[in-house]
Amino acid sequence: MIRKKSTRFLPKIAVLLALLITVLGCANPKPAANDKAAPTQKPKEITVSWMRDLGPSNPHAYYPNQLFSQSMIYEPLVSYNEGGELKPYLAESWNISTDGKEYTFKLRKNIKFSDGSSFNAAIVKRNFDAILKNKSTHSWLGIAKVLEKTEIVDEQTIKLTLSEPYYPTLQDLATVRPFRFLGEAGFPEGDDTLKDLKAPIGTGPWMITEYKQDQYTVFTRNPNYWGEQPKVDKVTVKIIPDSETRVLAFEKGELDMIFGEGAISLDAYKQLQSTGKYGTALSDPVGTRNMLLNSSNEKLADQRVRLALQHGLNKQSIVDGITGGVEQKADSLLSNNYPYVDLKVNPVDYSTAKAMAYLDDAGWKLAPGQTIREKDGKKLELELVYDKTDPIQKVMGEAVQAAWGEIGVKLNIAGVELTTATKLLREGKFDVRFWFNSGVPYDPHTLINAVKEPSFGVAEAHSRIPMKQELDRKIQTVLASTNEVERKKLYTEILTTLHEQSVIVPISYIKQTVVYNKSLSNVTFPASRWDHPFNGIK
Amino acid sequence: MELSSYIGKRLLAIIPLVIFATLLTFILIQLSPVDPAEAYFSASHIQPTEELLAEKRHELGLDQPLYVQYLHSLAQIARLDFGTSYLSNKPVWDEVTLRLPATLQLAFTSIILTIIVSIGLGYLSAVYSHSWVDYFSKALSFFGASIPQFWLGYLLIFFFAVQLDWLPVNGMGSWKHLVLPSLTLSLALIAVYSRLLRASILEQLQEVYVLYARTRGIHEKVIMLKHVMKIAISPVITGLGMNFGKLLTGTIIVEQVFSWPGIGRYFIEAIFNRDIPVVQCYVLLAACAFLLCNLIVDIVQMYMDPRISLKGRTDS
């Protein structure tokens, strides 16, 4: 009986499968935008890639929202520019009270959101209030912690009142999230924008006109934009999670540009550059790749050991060898393109002789025939934890291991997941690890705050330096200071102390990379690390 | 026993297995040193303070005792509610069903490609054993079985998309987008099943019934297609059926390389970010997919080979 049925059954299965494929295929009838984009012909439409879906593009929320797309749609009251200069943006001017606790912003007139609604003090207040509904979530940013209330002074004027003076207020307001402004029609019921969003409506030069989750997002120019319109009409962002695929898609011409930190490997960048067929560029330093030597470890509590370890590193050779010169050797914690940073410190140069002298002086002796230094029967052995998904950290870790081996320090290296590495940092459970400062526009105040405030790992790493209390006091003072001269003086003192203490060992300055089709011109980097680069492209 | 009752029993047996799978997943996630609240902030580029972490843990219910957390998720699953993603704040089921069609499309295409090519190649290399077809099939199977999938994906993109410009590099949309990822997924299966079918056919050709058929003067093609293939294909169906479940859950690398917007990619991000509700839902789906595929293969086998009795299966 069953046998008889089988002859009819197989064709049915085949038909069913064919139908299923057809139906499923029809579920996605539209081809991804610009699959055949011809980059040499149409600079008015550009196709770029990003590693993950851009999310709902909510200005007040975090992952899965992506910073660069948030920066395309929404704008700040003040903008961050080269060297940390803050300029008027949606606010045309501002006034800071003498006690540093009140900030009054005069808003620019005739600004409209992409849906045509007006930008005014009422909508600014509504945005601030929505952000403050989730104050603790945003409290990683200093302004969110101290912002007490917002008041509408008149239709074009808004006043922010802080619980205590906090000088980086303007700098924090210039960051991409959360202090940017959503149009009225975008607010969900109850105004809890952290949880939901009705529509991504901003005042920025771009607006989303098409979105297919995990596939692509199409941005077109905002017709109501108040500023100079971008030169290109349309930016299509294709979601390509794999960096090698990104390179292949670019080589084929399906992408016009690849930008962003880590968007392609440094090897791929050098290889594309070497062909001479494409435009390539490196940004100014946007952050520093550091090593953190945890002074709460008995062996690393001694400044001489920390200095020895820094003298034992041939940074130039490491940076050139591993990043192919894409990154730049770092002699101080911050490059000089941050506000208040104009450090003239003596670089800790590469010298194995100095390194060994410091270690001998600290009591770590190398016995004849031994390769590892010892003191009181203990070996000078340390562990480096690195993020195993970052190929540069692994290779750099191995280079450091070899370099310190030459001065009699044994370094064990262990790769862990990023989230595990972060947890170990936060808990201060490490000897040595790579650490990255927040970069522009968050520093220098975020860096020094991390040195003072526990639970970021950096304060824990500095816990045994002799002047920790004094340093914390200075940090507290500078963040609340209202006097520019005093602020600059304090910053110089704090950063000099950090440099001399050598808990944070700067290795290289990180730069952003971009590769683009030569049909595009005026490809420049934004001043802020997390902003988008599309406005000026021709 | 009635077939419907057999199927019913098999479907019921899925429940304890699924519960076991969710328990195992829950335990494994707890063994991870990273808690989901930390992972959330890490993904959001936020350096959290202790207070912020504590608040997030409370919001996600992670400050509850472990057994409460597990029972809570189990109760939700029983109501077919897979909870809310820690990261996107959207219902997990919505997120999964949005991506599932893409993965199903890729898996179906790959399995059909595998069936067509494996049967064709296996048949020809058995009939023309030790000919160039056989050697080609052998070389292909060595290649397919040994090359890592991601590497094969890059090679195919390089030749067919970049060099020859025949197909798109990545993405989803037209049939052209399906070709390279399906081929990448299929090749390893074709490598195995074409050789399995060849061996199975050659084995059947040694059987007495083939000799009788030949002495009765039945045409060779009839012997092959109507008798030998029917039996020889049985292990291939079993293997492919089981592999369909694997394809549904194992397209992760291919989805990553080809930017295919399926659940594999979503799952990988969920694992890295400790998005527990998503991981639980995925494991549950995977377990169900494997068990259902197993059941379907058994039923198809019974239809195709009457020697496999329902009674025997029930007893075993």
C-alpha cells in the first residue's frame, strides 16, 4: 500500500519545494539598492557599507543604533571642530553663568525638521526631558549626571541648570548621542524615547527614505535642511558584516567608499593603496592605543618597573611592523589635537639599557644563566589579556612579549572575548592589557575622569601611585573649573603626572582610514570620531 | 499503529527534548564570565558604572535567582512568548520571523542543488565507474570536503563576482544573489552524497536481484532507475534530511561572508552580546528543526522502502 503511494508522493514533494522557494523568493522581490552601482559615473549617488544594521536610528538610544547614521539625521546645539573648538550649531549663541551652573542657549531661527515641523525651545525641552527620563542610562556622560532641569525662556531660548559646575557641558552636548533632537512626530507615547521611536525625524542634512533591516538603508537629502545642502543626492548604506567581503565588493565597484575604524584590515588598506587605482586617506589621530600597567599588582606598583617596561618597547618598530605605518607612534597619552592638551613631555625612549638599569635598581635581578628576573624568590612574570577578535592586539601582544623577554620579563598572553576583556578591565583584574581612550570629542575630560572614577578599570590601575589622592582632587577641580587659564594649567599638571607615572603606556595614535573611488572628491574626515563624512563629498 | 498516532507520539517527544535543550543552553550561558548587562554596554560603546550595571541587571531580571530566571523563561516559552531582545528591545519572535525566510530560502535552494547534483553525479560516476566523470566527481568531493566554507565563499566571490562580473558579491534580492551562497553551502554536501550514492549503487549492483533482472533481459536503464536507485538512494535521503536541519542552523558563516540577512548572523551577534532570549529561541528552533527533519526523513523512508515497518520503528 505504502509502495503504491510513493510513486505519487515524490513529484508532490518536488512541487512543494519548488513552490516554497518561489514563495520565499517573492518575499524579497527588490534587489538590494545599487547592486550594479557604477561608481565612475554617478558621484551624486554613493554606495557605502557598514558592518551591522543601522537600527531604528533613534537619537537617544544606543545599540543597535549606529553613531554615524544618528549623526546624519540629528544635530547638536553646538558642534565640535578641529582642535576641539566648539562652534554654534542649532544654537546660535550661548551664555554661561558665572558660577558655571546655568547654560542659556539662543536657538537658531527658521530651522525645520525633515517633516516640516519647527525646531524651537519647546521641542528642545521635550527632547531633554525625554533623555532625562533615563538619566542613569545616560550618566556615563558627565552632563547627564549633573543636568538638573531645563526651562523654556522664550520660543527661541532654553536654559539648562546643572546641580554643580561642569565645564565640559558644551563638549558633551556636541557628542552624537544622546543630546540631539527628534521631531515631534517621532516621539512615542509617554515620550520614553529610549524604549521606542515612531519615526527618525531630525534637522540634519539627511533623512532615511528606505530601510531594509540587515540589508541596506537609503539616505536622501533633507529638503528642509537649514544649512548648505550636501553635494550628493543619495547615500546607500549596504550592510556587509565581513571585512573581506567589503573589500571584494569595493573592488568590484559595488561600493564607492569604505570608511570607519576597523571597516577593513590595515593590510587590506595598504593593498588597496598600493594599487594606485583608488583614493585613500588617513585622518588625524582620533584616539590612542595604550597599554595599561596595573599598579595594584605588587610587581607593577613600583614606578621603576613601569618605566622599565616602557623603555623596553621599541614602539616605532612595533607600530611600523604591525600597522604598516597606518598608525603613528605615540609618545604621550593624547595627541595635541585635543582642547587644553599642549604637552611638552620627554618621550620615554626605547632603551634596553635604561630598562635593565631601572629593573636592577628596583631589585629585579637577572641571575646568571636565567632568562627571567627575580626578586625575593618571585619571578618577574606578568599576564597580558587581549581581545582575541582584534588581530592587531594579538600580534602586538606577541611583539611586546618578545621585547620584554629581552629585558628579563616574562609576559604570558591570553586572548579573551571583548566582553570578557571589558569585564576584567572594569574589575581591575589584570596585570597588563591594551586600553583605548575615548578619543575626540570625549577627551581629555573623559580620560581624566576614568583615572578618578572607579569601575572603569583605569582608576584601579592607578590605585598604587603615590599622588593618587592629589591627582583625584585636581581632576575634580578641573572638571568644575570656570577659569580657562586655571583649567589649562591643571590639565598640564594632571597629564604630566600621568605621563611620568607610566601606568598608561601610549603605543600609537589611531587614525581612521577611508578608501574611495577616484570619481569622488573632497573626501575628508569629520572632526569628531563618530560623525559621518558625507556632507562635503562631491 | 496508525501513522497519525505515530507522528503524534513523535511530536510529543519533542517537548522534553526541547526543555532539556533550553536547560542546557541556560546552564552554558551562565558559565560564561560575562553578564548580559555588561555585554549590552560594551555593544553600545558605554563604560558603565556599577550603579548603571545594577540597574540594567534589574531591568533584565538578571538579579533574580537563577532558577527563577529559568522558570520564567520556560513559562514564557510555553506561552510561545520568547521574550524581548536585551539589545533591540523588540520581541524576539518578531526579530526571528523577520530573518527566518532568508535562511529558509538559502537552505532550500542549497538542499535542492545538493539533491540534483549529488544524484546526477553519484549516478553517473557509478554507471561510468573509473571513467573521467568518476575521477572528476572524486576530485570534486576531495575539494568540497576539505575546503573551509568561508574560504570557498571568498574564492567564488573573487572569480564569479569580481573577475568575471557574472554575479553580485553579496546581499539578497534576485536569483543571482542566491547562486554563490547556495553553491558554497552545497559543495560540502555534494562532496559527501555523490560519493555515498555512488558507493551505494555499486553495492546494489552486486545484489542477486540485479543479476536476475539482467538475465530476464530487462533493460539496464530500467534496472538502474526503477530498482537499484530506489534502494541505493535511501542512505542519501537519510543524510540529506538530517543535513537540512543542519543547514537551517549552520548557515552562519555563509550568511556572514555573503551578507545574507538570515538568522545565522542574528544569532552570532546574540551570542557575542549575551542576548539570552535570542539564544534560547534559536536553540529551541534548532532543536525543533532537527527533530522535525528526523521525523520527516523517517516518514519518507517508510514510503520509499516498505521493508521499514512502522511497527519496528515504534517498538524500537
